[in-house]
Amino acid sequence: MNRSAYLTTGFAIKTLSRLSKADIAVHGKENIPSGQAIFVINHFTRIETLLLPSYISGLTDTPVWSLADASLFNGGLGKFFDLVGAVSTSDPKRDELIVKSLLTGEASWIIFPEGRMVKTKKIMDNGKFMIDHPGGMHEPRTGAAALALTAELYRRYIFELTESSPTQVWSVLESLKIENLNEIKTQPTVIVPVNLTYYPIRAMENIASTLAEKLVKDISERMVEEIMTEGTMLLSGVDLDVRFGKPIEIEPFLDPKWLTESMFRDGLEGYFLSDELKKKMRAPAYKIMQRYMGDIYGLTTVNHEHLYASLLRMYPFERIKESDFKRRVFYAASLISNREDYKGEFFLHKSLQGSQAHLVTDDRFKKYENFLQLAIEKGVVRKDGDYLVKNRSSLSRPLSYHKGRIDNPIEIMANEVEPLIRLQKLLRSTGRQPVFLLKLLLIRHLIKQELIDYDKACGNYIPSAEKGLACLGRPFLLSALRRKRGVVLVHSYLAVPAEVRGLADHLRREGFWVYAPRLPGHGTSSEDLVERKYQEWMEAVERGFVLMSNICDSVILGGVAVGGSIVLNLAARVPEVAGVFALCPPLSLSDYSTNFMPAVDVWNRMLNKMKGEGKKRFLDFSHGNPHVNYIKNPVAGVNEVGKFLDFAKKQYGTIQQPTLVIQADKNPIVDPEGSRKIYEMIESDQKEYCLLSFDRHILVHGKRADMVQRKISNFIKRLENYKMPLKSGEDKTAWPEYYAEFPYFSEQIIREGCHPRKLEHKTVAEKAIVLVHGLSDSPHFLSAIADFFHCELGYDVYLPLLQGHGLKDPNGMEGVTLQEWKENVRFAIHAAAVDGRSLSIGGLSTGGALSFYMGCTEPAITGDLYLFAAALGLKEGWLGIAGSVKEFLLRTSPALPNDKKVLIGSNPYRYDYISLNGARELVHLIGEINGAIESFKAGEYFSKRIFSAFTEYDDVVSFKAISRLEKITKEDTFVQYILPKSKEVQHASVVLKDPIYAVEVELGEPPLEKANPEFFEMMEAVREFQREA
């Protein structure tokens, strides 16, 4: 070996290592001795031979040389390996160089006890260390142990000879080519076991293999394979965990008799031991070898691909459901990363040191995706729907020694952890558990671990005097009779799971399982919250989802405030979530009022001033509930909230599940506009925005919390039978029979979102209702009302489209007749009136008037009437003309051939103007209704119950006309819900849960039709009206 060239080449190797994309993590530096040592290292790639000597030398400030396979020195690369400090295993002076350098401390050594690279990582056979080799299996080499024993034997012999026969020492030193005694180090040689674990293992063509083929003429196919594998690791990026074990002292293995009976008797001539002494050293060398082999492979850094590959191999059946496979890997990963009895048993890759819920939720780190892609590419598995089908021959056939890393890296991954006996037992048990038992074990583990984590946090942060209050922070699980649906309920920032206990109890009574996780840093002390990151909150909720998904068939997520934002984010990432609801979720820090934090500009200045010193500063928070909230709000916590909200807002657009967003219109903490923007970002076709008249931030307890609870439980109940939503883009062929009955309608000529439709349950419902839209608008206006009757009250719902409405080209509604409108409604009535079930009818404005008329004339209407701003008479209007006069003028006007105004405008669901043709027909209807009302004699009453909703802000219809119904109904059969003028609810807005915006709307533009701010209160009144029937 050329020593000067070694130093020069070391610089080149360091440069190469800096160019590499390998992420090298060194563990156990404290085990590296200050003196000379033999580093025994597992050998999988040439990387060890090329880079490790320089790397370890940098850690020890001592030159490090290595032994390398003799075949490397053949051909074009031989000189290069000589330059990097590698000595050929066939070098006749190999042992002399090693022993001398260990005596003098000139260098430490790297020796690979397998004897050569073990490309298959197959080093176990029947419980013994046996090295896979093209020539057959063999035991690991004892050479490193023998050399360490020799060096220590020489060292002891020289020092003892110095005391007993000083004159003989010089001749011994001369034979060893050592100039003086001071060169001999007093510090003994040790053997340091080192493990190298590469993750991930991939092989493909790369720039290194291309260059090698061009530059080296005699390069072999074997060398190309090595450069493909190892070049990919270096150039594409690989995690390399270098783990140093505790040094093995050699001196205890020396037998004093070796000195007295051999060395002192025979003397020492150079670096040659007698055959007799070599024979005596074999047994201790074998013991040392067994010790360091166990240590080397016991230091393996376990990673996800070890778990995937091993479980795939151990699973006893050919087919496995993907979700089941993920569950088994998650369970194993959770056990080895969390359970106390496994702590210290295995060394884990950094990606296994934390929550593993991502393995069964969104796979955001692509652990499963990358493994599966490789397994499919190599023919180890194939996909069959939701199942993976194993290719048993690929998992059991002998690996090609030189092509195994390319052909079947899955087997190599599994081979690497075979020496970890306890891990093998765990994986074998996990792979063979029945699904139901595995779920049970997983549920128990998750619950136990959450409680352990909480108890630890309490022990660290809650003084003994305060521990009696800590139980509020414990996560809780409420069981139900059936395992159909479960709900994960997440508390707000600064609060504890007990915050949502009232809602949880309500949902449990409704038949749902409920789990309330604890967000880390909560339920202990605000000092604990200082140290937490928002990723920990996300992971806690993910674990809650995994827990509930192993209990129930479907899982709904719900959360309060920041908890709501967290569950929305999880729904965006996990399509398996069945539905999600959020109460008062903030969009960004700017949504918060000064009751929570300073104004944003003040906040930013504060953060700049506090850099490096303000982590433990706190803000007062007096607006919360002291029984469940911290009264101190850590600045670091607020900062994490801001980071999370910035992260989450980028993903709301991917939410496809049914979503309910509830907000308080006078929220003192969070601006309602933020939650409105979240709602608008959500892409789901099945979404609701519920703006309630509340003046508090937390809606799950306190006054009228029962209304919020019912709204949430009804949202969950309707998920099972929820069909397409009544909004633009829904199934336009939902009622094809309607087009057949009225050929002047067709899908092509009707505006998007304005079609007639019906919502029917899978089985015929006991009740049905026909809902009729108003003049100039369309069934879309009654979408929310229909949704409520269908999903929350269990009705089948039918929404006809009146002649002349919802058209792309209405032509001034020319030719429309009241008679045809009646036929449209009658068709819907006859379609709904099946099996003698109760049939109700209702409508908006003109639709309300038609509903009352049909209630008077159609015997099929056996249920109730629901009149929303019913046009039973027109309100005083232009020039103070009385409504009755206005009706008379319209009634006596001639038919108009074509209204001059273009009816189609910016509103997607109604015409921008009232057609006089249509208004005239409405007035004819009002006349018929007046006649019907006047026909009632004293003491005669209308036979059906009526629910009427009216807004005092209405400038279209007359409240007096509606009030006349009181005269023909009994007191307990007519219910009025009146919206006060102060709410400024316009005529058609009475039925709107959501506002309606222009077809092309700029961000920030006001809606064309505002929503009814008391919509949900109004519908609760409808529910109460139903109960009283």
C-alpha cells in the first residue's frame, strides 16, 4: 500500500462523499476508542471499502485502513483500491502490516468478517451465523479476532520481556521492524462492532455505471451490477445508519499460558506464530467472532421495508387485503417504537421513531407506495382489486448471488433482519393473527399507549398538588351497541377532551361510538404546550382515526375550532373518512380577534423581538372556560397554530366527503368569514354551511347546545342514505319520467342545476313530500329544505319544475298557463303517492300558493302543508298601489306575446326579472285561493295542519293574506315562524341555507341572494312541528 498516495486519495474520497446524496447518520460515537482498534463491519457494498476508512478516520484522527477482497485488485480498478488504503486479502504481508500497525497505533483497521460482500444479506441458517456464498454457505471468518489476539499477545510479551529480559527486547523489536520501544502503544487493541444499514435498497442504471462502462474496458457484468446498485444509493440518495457498538476487549480472552508455555519458550521471530499457538487461539477466536457477529447484526437499524418484506414473507396465505397488510405493518411498527418491553431491544430508523399512523392513513411519506411499487416491479406481488397476491416462487427461490440486489431486493430486505430473533417472533405472530384478533390487539395497544403518554406528560408537568385536576385531559372512548359508525371528536386549542363530553354523550345515545383524543400539550400545563409541534396534534388525531376505524365500519371526524381545522385537514388527506364536521374552524391567524392574540401586525413585531428568548412567553386567555381551558396561552403555541393553519388551507380543496361547517355569527374569538372561506374552498358536492345566531366561540356546550348536537347527529345519520346533493352538477337524469310526461322539457334545454328531481331512499319511505319552487326560480332554491326532509326527517322528496322555468331560453315565459303548472304539480303528487303513505306538500312563494291549492283540492295530500313566504296575496308596492289592485290589474291585462326584458342574467338558478306572463298566472291562482278561503263557513276548518314561515322584510307577498289562514284552521294546527325585520331576510332567501352567487363572481363580491341566518332555527321549528303531529 502506498501511504503517501493514501493521504492524497483520502482528500478525493472526502470530496466524493460530499458529492453523494447519501444521508449518513452516525450513532454510538461514544463507543469509538481513542486508540487503535479493529472495526468489524457487515459488508454489503463497495461503499464500505471506498468511503468508510476516510469517514472513520475523520472521527478518530487516526488513519484507518481496510482489508478488501483480492478480486477487486484485478483489472482497471485495482490501482484505485490500493490508493484508498485497501490491502488485498491475498497480500502475503497482510497480517504483518495489520499487527504492526495495531502495536504502534499507526492505524486502525476495517475488516469484514463475512470474508466478502454478502449481497443477499443471507447470514443465518438454522439459527447459526452462516454466510451465503456462490461456493456454498460458510461460517464467518475469525481473522479479525485472531489478529486482535495476536496483537495483544505480542504487546503483552514485549512489555513482560522488557521487565524480565531487557536485553532481548531489542532483537524482538528488530524482528518486528520496530525501531524503539516507545513506538509500542500501551493502550490495548479492541474490536469495535459496526453495523451499516442502507435504506432504501434500490438498483438502476445511473451516471456512475455509464461512466464505468465507458472508462474501464475490462469491466465485468458483476462490477456493472455493483455500480448500478451502489451508484443508485449514492447518487439518488440513501439513508446510511452507521452504528458503533460497545468495544470488545481482547485481553480477557488471552490465556497466560500462551506466554509461559509458548512465547517465552520459543521466542519471537517476526510476525510468525507457531502452529501449536495458532491451534490454541482458535477456540477463543471463535468465541470472539460469535460475539462480534451477534453485536454487528444486533445493531441493524430496522426500517419500514424490513417490516413490509418480512410480513409479506411470513403471511401464511397467498392473498392479503391491502388494508389488512397495512394494518399488520402498522401494528408491528407501533409496538417496536412504543412498547416499553421493546425499548432498547431494537435500533430504529428515524422514520420509525414516532407516530406510525401515516402507514394506514395517507401514506404521506410514501413508505407503502414505494415498497409496493418495487414489489410489483420485481414480480413479488400483483394487485387484484383491493388484494395483493403473492408470487410464492419469487419469495422462496434461491437468490442469484450477483443479481439478487437487482432481481429481488424484497428478499434481501427480509434477510437482513433474520438475526433479530425477537423481531422475527413479533413479525411471525403479527403475520399469523386472525383479522378480528389483530384488530382487538391493535385497539388495546392504541388506547393503552395514549393513556401511558398522558400519564407520562402529567408526571412531567403537573405538580402533585394539581394532579387531581388532570383527569379532564385523559382521552376517552364511549361504546355503543352497534359497530356501524364511529366518531372521532377533537377538542379545541387550549382545551381538553372533556370539552366535547356533552356532544360525545349525545352521539353515544344516538347509537355511535365516540373517541375523543387528547392533543399533545393539552390537559397538563401550558408549559407542556410550549414544547409541542402542530405535527404532533395531527398525529394524535390520525391515531384516533386508526383506532376508530378498527372498531367501526365507517368513521366520521368532528372537531371544535382548531380541532375542526385538524379534522378537515385529515379528511382532505384520507378518502376513507366517511364525513367530517367542524365547529367554528379558523382559516388563518388573521381570523382571530384580540380576545385570543394581539392584532396580526403587533403579533409579527412581537415575534421579531422575541427571537431566541420568547419561546416561554405567555398571553393571558380569559375568554375560555377555566374548567377545560388553560388561562395562559403560550406564544410558541399560537405560532404552531399559525403554521398549521397555513399548512392546512392548501388542502381544503381536495375534500370530497360530506362536510358540515357550523359557525356562530357573533363569534368573539374567530371571524365567521374565515370558516365561510373554508366552506367555499371545499370541493365536496355534499357540503353544508350552518351560520347560527350565537355570541360564543365554543358551541358544544352552553345555551342551545342541544340544537347544535342534534344538527351534528342528524348530519351523521343521513350519511348512509345520502344521495346526490341538490346543487349544480348533480345527476340531471334523476327524474327521467318527468321529461317523458312533459315533452316541452328536456335535459338539453334546462339550465344546469335547475332540473326537476326526486330524492328517494333505498326502500320506500313512510312519508313523502312534494316541494314546489316559486315564480321565476327553480327547484334549486328548495335544495336545503329537500335535504332536510330527506336526510333528517326520512322523507322521499319530489321537486317538479313548473312550465316556463329553468330554461336556457325562456322566451319571456310566453305561453305559460296556470293549468299547466297545476299539471306539473299533480304529476309529482301522483308519483309520490304510493302505498297509501302520508304525503305532504310545500313550496316557496308561488309554489307555496300552489301547495295550498293542492291541499284543498287533491285527496292524495294526506299530510301537512309547508308554506314558505307563500304568495297568497301581493304586497303594496309601486306608487303605493294596494296589493289587491295590483292583482286586479294583472288579472285583467291581455296576454303578452313576449316580455321585452331578457330574463337570463347572472343568477344561475332563477331569472333576473319577473315575467308579466308568469305574474298574471300567479294572480289568477291567488284569485282561486281567495275563493277557496272564502268558501269556508263559520265553524268549518281546514283539515290539514299548516306550517308557515314568513319574513317581515318581505316586499313581494302580503303577510295579511297569509294570516287569513288562521281563520280557517284550529289553533293547534297552524304554526307561524316569523323572521323579524331586523334580520333583513328577503322574500326568496327564507328557504336558502347557503347564499347564491353570480355565475362568474370575483372573490369578495356579495351574493345575489343572501342566506337565511335563522335557517337552522327555522328547520328545528319544522322538526318540532313534526313531533307534535
